[in-house]
Amino acid sequence: ADTVCIDIPVNISNLSPAGSYSWVYGPGAIPPSSSALNPVVTFTTPGFHDITLTINGACPDDTTITVFVEQVTAEFISNPEYSCSSPMDITFTPLQTGLAEYFWEFHDGDESILESPSHTYMVMDTTIYSINGPRDTINYFTTTLYVTSAAGCMAEFSSTDTIHEPNALSFPNVVQ
């Protein structure tokens, strides 16, 4: 079966002889049917879908083909998602493996094309005198994954990980 991508319009080329046409795509398709010569359909549910063409005219005929509607996801898991100290070593694992391409963009400008990369986020100097401010700050790091399947279906997903370096203060021993 041919593979098409979910929620992407598909142009159907009709190579049939002249006549009037009746296309039926079934549930999960917008529109569910058409009478156009070369219709456009968008499938909104993944899985196998039948497309039936009926020709009315001098030589009536019908045919059905099956297409596979693919849905890819770029969602991933970060481990860990939170740290109390820098550096923070994170392993990223996509929920869907075995796709044709993975492209990761990390908050600090680094990139990776590995399926499940690891990356280290660091908080720069956070003393009260640095441009990053005092250590009692929360640092957010956003990672984005772009994926492409062998059929050309694409998805993207972003997630934010956190380094919160607490600022433990010491107090003088006050005894009266």
C-alpha cells in the first residue's frame, strides 16, 4: 500500500477514461467523498484506508486501493528532567524509534542527528557579580526534536528541563 501522512492533503491523480466519478474515502477523511476528476483528500486518522473510485459512463467500472496513513511523533523523554546542580547530563529518548531522520536542537546551540543522544547543560558563573545573576535562580533549557519518517512524514516536539541551584545561606551563631 502507498503511504501518506496524517493531516496532510493528498492530491489523487485519476488516470481513468472520461465519465462521471464518485470517490469514497470513508471515515477519517476530509471530505469523506468527492466527484472531482482529480480530488484532494486529507486523512485525519492513522492506519489503513480504502479509496474507492466508481466511474459512471459508457464503460462503467470501479476500483479500490488501500493506502496507509502514517502518524509520526517527535515526543521524547528527558532523563533527568530536573537537577539541583550544574552540569546536568541528560539522556534523550524518543517515543518513536526507527525513523529515517532525527534532528535535535539544544538550548545552548548544539545539535545532534543521533536517535537517542545525551547532552550536558551547564549553568555559567552565577555569583552575585556575574551577568547570570545570583545562584538562587532557576535555569530552563529547551530541547527540540524534529523527525522524518521514510515516507516523508514529519513532526516536531519541544521540552524544557530545569536546573535549580539553591542558594543555601549560612547564619551566624547568635547566642545570648
